[in-house]
Amino acid sequence: MFAARSPAWVRRLAGVCLLLAMAVSAPAGAQLSIEITGAGLQRIPVAIVPFAGEAAIGGVTQIIRADLERSGQFRALEIPPLPTLPTENSTPNYPEWRARLADALLVGSVAARPDGRYEVRFKLHDVVQQRDLSGIAYTLSKEQIRATAHRIADYVYEKLTGERGVFSTRIAYVVKRGNRYELQIADADGAGEETALASFEPIISPAWSPDGRRVAYVSFESKRPVVYVHSLQDGKRSVVANFRGSNSAPAWSPDGKRIAVTLSREGGSQIFLVNPDGSNLRRLTTSTAIDTEPRFSPDGRWLYFTSDRGGSPQIYRMPANGGPAQRVTFEGSYNVSPRPSPDGKSLAYITRNEGKFQVALLDLANNQVQIVTDSDRDESPSFAPNGRMILFATVIGERGVLSAVSSDGRIRQRLTTSGGDVREPAWGPFIE
Amino acid sequence: MQQQLAQEQQRIRDQMIREQAERERLALAQAARDRALAEWSSRIRAKIRGNIPSQAVQAVKGNPEAIFVVTLLPTGEVLGNPRMVKSSGNKGYDDAVYRAILRSSPLPKPENPADFRRELELRFRPQD
């Protein structure tokens, strides 16, 4: 009844069954491809074990923790009670710290020396890659504890982010208390405030020399704006510009050899160059407008400045040795206070946005603008020397306060200073 | 003869119905597997992404791609080290995503162990 050979339909069905069998047992060894974009980790978790023996000098660990957390890029983990804490000489149990979700582990110790000084040692471990990131031993006096802690925080910051830390830098700002004005110099964390100048008349526009040893500023102590250069080591100062009319807005060239200033000695407000000792005055801008707030680009080739030559305050740029200026800001009708970033790739400034004065960042390569604050009366933006944070003054409840924002707008900080009305911040350079 | 033809036609119709049913079953099974893989991929993506630091992404110009291959144990642990197959051109970003992979070990496992794949190709870009 049936043919000796299977009918065509049986062979087809058999074929289909075979195909099915192959599809269902799809090779489990085939590669799965997954796309991952963006980022999700705001703060790198770091385990900072209290430094052994630190009670003798009043605490190193706390300063390091505060520095790293204040940067907004780290989260200091709670160290659980452990029978034995790791020291800088032992190899940590990496899987155990990984289980505690630490990215990195910092351990250290403090020991008193017979000569009255102290030795502080530390070791940083990369828990993720399970390797030792080395460490340093310092010999120091008790007065140098804070500075040493900041240097350790810088080390940790650099090893884990690849960027230079700014915990050992200093900031300058002006505080008004009652009818008194004070130019203060403090550590980047606000500690160690020292008064460089006190006056019953305003002090404005502090500007750090590139080597961090001097600060230029404008003082009204003789009832007129005069530009001074003040040495921080010995408090001695000299006059840079005391011409008739107004002398203001000092800005150092990156080589420290020239200072740009705004003078009204020839009518209007124009930008001049002068040596820090006040000699060799040369005029740079030649407009009939107000040209002011000069700032050198980090390579020293350009001078950015504010001008209303186009009818509204905008930012322009010209060759640092003189020449025609080009306009740089085109969005909005009020853009002032140019501050080139340390890498020269962007420009921070103040823009008026819907009636509010806010900090903006201009990408100099593609001309894109990003407004990074949402406050109201921001002024005097100043980049940290690693370019990551921007310090500025704003007003909260009628009082001037210092604030900082990261260059991507994501991290915001309020800086606490010792009270009063705080203005005119300037972030100092790396001290080599 | 007539009857044989009718029977033959019936068998062909039945076969076509069976084949259709098989195709549908196959498609459903494939869709289920695709969903399972997509769901597993999504959990892996979320975990690794959550371990990439924002500052690493910020420093990268443009949107270059870095590609890593990882080998997994059935527990989800990454076996050995992730292998870079293509650099983004930015060492900081390459390092950051490499560490993010290690931080994320053990990776999430698929709901159905049968969906487990031993090798993953991870393609990273700083921007969406």
C-alpha cells in the first residue's frame, strides 16, 4: 500500500523537525552584545581607615575625609568595627573590602619621633584591581599636619581620578564686616584664614600671581581705586597703577611678567599692560567704549575682556600684544567677567539669563554655551587650577556668600567662611 | 483515484497547518528568548553603568566607542580580566569602563539558566 520510498511530505516534515531541533538548541556559546552608554557613579566609594596613632596630633583622617567628600567625587565609607585594622604594612583582604563595596582603601599611621617631629605614612590600595597604589612617608612638625593631610588627599584624588587635586591650594576673597573690609587668604577648605589687608574702604578684584606668592588687588584706601601688588610672604606691597582717574581689574600674564589693568587716565575705560613694579606702561585697546576685565588665556597669547563697544556688554578677545578684537559671546544681551579655563578650552563668565545673573561656560571649540548655576546674583567666577570646580560669589538672603560649582554643573557646594558679607573670590594656583 | 487525490490534498493541508503551527511556536520561543536576553542585558547594563564614574565620561570629546569582551562563570563572576577589543582612543575612559566592569562582578544572572551566555561583548560610549 505504501511506496517503498517515503513520500515527499514526510521528507519535508522530517526536514522541518531537524531545523526546529537546531533552532531550539541555539549555541549557548554565541556572544551576547550589550551597549552601555553614559555613566551612573557620582561618587567613588573609598574606605578610609583611621590613621593609627593620630590622636597624638589631633587627626589627619578627618581632614582627608572632608577634602575627598567636599570634592563631590568621593564617598567615604563607614569602616565597620574590625578585630584588626589593616595597616600600611599589611596586604589587605581585597575580596573582603570589595564585598564592602569599597573602590579603594586608604590606611596610614602617625608616629612621634624623638626630635619632636612626626612621621606620617600612608598606603592606598585599589580594591577593584586588587593592587597597591603605593604611598608616601612624610616627616613634619605639628604645624604642618593640615598641609600634610591635604597632600595625602591630593594623592588619593589623583590616583583615583587621574586629575590633579586642589586640596593644597588657597583661595582669596574679600569680607565686609560692618564698615570694615578685609582681604582674606584661606586654605581651599576655608581653614587657616589670614588677613592680608584690612581697610575702611573697599578692596576689590584680588588676582593671584602665577607663582602664588603675590596677590594684586584694587584698594580704595586713599579714597580712589589704586592697583597694588602684595607679597604674601612678608606683607610688603607696591603700587602698580595709581594714575589719575580709575585704576582697576588687574590680571597677571601666565609668565608673571606683566599685569593687564583697566585705566581711565586717557578718558573712558581702556586696557593697558604694565610691569608688576609699575613700569613700562602700554595701552592695548583703542576703542571709545568701555573695555575692562582683561584676562589672559593660559598660553599667554590672547586677552579676553568685557566691552560694550557693540552696544551691550559682551566678551571679546584680542592678541595679548595688541591687535584687532573679535567678539566671543553671542547669546544673550549681557555677558561679562571672562575667565578662561586652565586648559584653555572653555570660558566661564557671567550672563544675564531671564533677569538673573548666572555662571555660564562657553566651549571655545564648538561655541556651545551651558549655564551651570540657577541662582540669582552670581559674580566673579574663578576656576580651580585643575579646571574642575568654579568658585563664585552669590547672594543668599541679602548676604554675599561663596559657592562653587563643578564645570559640568553637577556638583554644587556652599563654602562656609567666618561670616560677614563675602565677595570677590579668586582661586590660587598650584603651589609647586 | 479521486479518493487518493483527496486524501493527498488533505495530508498536504494538515502538513501545512502543522508547519504553520511549528513556525508560530518557533517564533514565540524565539521572541521569549529575545525578551529574556534583552531583560538580562538590561540588568547587566544597569549594573555596569552604575559603576562608571561621571567624571570619566565628562572628559571625553565626541562619542567614541570602546569594546570589551568578558568571560563569565555561571555565577556571573567575571573570569580573569576584561579584554579590550577596541579602544575609544581615550585612555581615561577605557580605564574607567574597565574598572566599572570589574566593580560590577558578579554580574546579574539570567532568569533562566538556559539563557546564560559565557561570553559578553560590551560596547561603551560616553554619551547616549
